[in-house]
Amino acid sequence: MSEFNNQHVHEDEIDLVELLKKVYKEKKLIFKYSIIAAVVGVVFALFQPNQYTSSTTFIPQLSSDVKTGSSSLSGLASLAGINLGGMEGSSEFPPTLYPQVVESVPFKLQLLSSSIKNNNQELSLREYFLSQESYSILGIVKKYTIGLPSLILSSFKKNDESVNNSLIYSISEEDEELFKELFKVFSLSLNDKEGFITMSFTDRNKSISAQVVKIAQSLLQEKIIEYKVQSSKELLDFTKSQYNENKVAFEKLQDERAVFVDKNINISSSLYQNKLSRIESDLSIAQTVVQQLASQVEQAKLQVNKDTPV
């Protein structure tokens, strides 16, 4: 039994000396292939086009005390059945949601539709991607081989397309492929510890790379501002509508008083004085409401400007 174990252990052992002798014998062949691999690697690296990465770093503006409106505005809105209390603090847009904004279909479609300049020629980012050799060759092969049936079917469905709705986004297979190509070279990263965000884009053309990063940052900024001022704008629109309605009612009361006075210009009875007093009382109340609403409209405008990030 012990002889069998010794034989088994002996078979599992590796003789390093014997292995090194074999390697030494074939040193010329190993050296030859190493040189060939190094030359091929250098040539491949030299013929690869340069890749330029443009990036921008920014710090999101966060406020510790965000208010959407004064208590008087909230009370006014409650009269119409609108609860603005839950809006307080809702205009804050957390930076952790920035990647979701960038990966959303509307953002990607807007970015692909944005205009860039390439060799003094203005074109969209979509057209630029489609003009790239690496994409167009693969795209053409796929389009007229695997994608040929869908291409034929799509030609028959063009007449059945419905009216475009701004709230509904429909993407094609080309859009899907462009989205994949876009996010191979475009990225947005968050630094939770330091609190800053970095956006970058890589391309063979350094000018295109810089332009796309600048456009993407502007689009992201627009989306964030749109969300942050949404509640303030809704409050402003509501206050404006209340102001316009009460102003019309106030002007109508002014006309009624003038007509009543003109009709009873030579009458000085107590009934006339009572009716005139009631009309003037209603007119005074309406005037006070209109003045307050005019002040609140201005406050709402200031709130919109305050909520708009720098």
C-alpha cells in the first residue's frame, strides 16, 4: 500500500529542472515569437486612431431650506381645493437621480438631435454617429442581412404612423443601436464622498468630444431646472388665474356702480343710499382681494427666480 502511494506522489510531482531545460532548448523559438508579438503590438498601436476624452466636473446646487410659497398663497390655493402643503421641499432634485435623467429616452433623443460642428459643417450627433466607418459598415451589414425582414415590414407601416405625441416616445431599431454606441463613449459618474459629478465623452475628434460634453451638460441643467421650478411655476400660474378672475369681477363691479349712480343721479332716498353702500362695500372688498393677489403674483414670480438654480 505504501509503495502505491509513493508511486502516486512521484507521478504528481513536477520536475522544474527538466522543465527549465526544455525551455532553454527552445529559447530561440520563444524569443522569435516574442519579437513578432511585440512588433505586431507596436504596429497595431501606431495605426490606432487617437481617442480624446473631454470631461466637465460640477457641483450640484442643493438648498437646505426650500419653500415653494408663503402660507398666504397656500391658504389661497386651498380655497380652490388645491393642497400646496405637500409641495414644500419637493423642488429639491437629488443628484442620485442624475444618471436616471441621462439614461432616459427623452434625454438621449435630445442629445442625438443636438447640432454639432465638424469641419465647418453643421450636423446632428445622430448623423455624426451614422457617418462613422466603424458604425456604418456594421450597420449596413446588419441592416441588409439580419434586419432585412424588419426593413421590408417598416416600409409598409410608414403610412400607418399616428400623430406624434410629446408625452409618448417611440424609438426605432436604429435609435436603440445609437443609444448603445452613445453610452460606450459617454458617461456620468457621481462622487458621493466629495459631492461632485463628472460627465465625459470620448471621440476621435477632440472638438466633437468637447462639444458633446457641453451640450449634454446644458441638457441636464435644463431638465433639473425644469423639475426644480415646476411647483413654483404651478403656483404662479394658479395665482395669476385667480388674479385675472378677480380683476374681471372687480371691473364689473366698478361698471355696475357707475351705471347705478348715473341712473339715480337726482335721487337721494334712503333706499338708494343703502344700495349704493352695498355696492361700494362689495367694490372695496373686491379691490382689496385684487391688490392682495397682485402682490402674491409678484411673490410667486420671485419664488420662481429663487428656485431656479444658478
